[in-house]
Amino acid sequence: MSTLIRATCSDCGDVELGTHDLVVRLCEETESGTYVFRCPRCDVPVVRDADRPTIDLLVSSGCRLELWNTPAELLEPRPSGAPFTHDDLIDFHDLLGGPEWFGALLGANRPEA
């Protein structure tokens, strides 16, 4: 017998789910978590934040746990320099229209001698 869990759909309000209807997701680095389910009334996917006690309760009740790691790209330092603007995009477009665009792109990041 599956434990009944009450959750809230943004459109339908409170709904009852079984432990097999919920997936708990936990980030291993930050221990932040969510639980995910598809509303049994409107069939819309619902994602809710969950604190550690809620995660522990849902997992101990029989909900499936998915562990995930922060993508390495999010841990990289932010690029320095000015933000890319519409003018930069227009300049790039003009560059691609010329015959030497590839050479110009290769030389763009080379240090000047």
C-alpha cells in the first residue's frame, strides 16, 4: 500500500498523490531540493522547493530520490569585460559579411605584440 501525500497544484489546489507519483531531487553540493509530480487532475508538471526535513520525510515514505550535481559551468568564474550589446551584434554581423571574417575572428583574442 502506498502512502498518501497531499501536495498543491497551482491550478487545481490540493491533490492527493502516492509515493510513486512524486520524485524528490536533491543537489549534492548545496543540499537544496525539490519534489516533482504531475498533477492527477490537470496533468501539468509541478515542481516545489523542499527543505531537508521535507526531503527526508518524503524519501522515508518511499518516494524516489534523484541526486544531482551542480553543472561545472555554473562554478566557473564569470567573464570579465563589458556586456555584449546590440551594437556588438551588428558589428559581428558586418564582420561575417566580409571575405576575411574567419581570420579576423581568430585574431580577435590574440594578444598584440
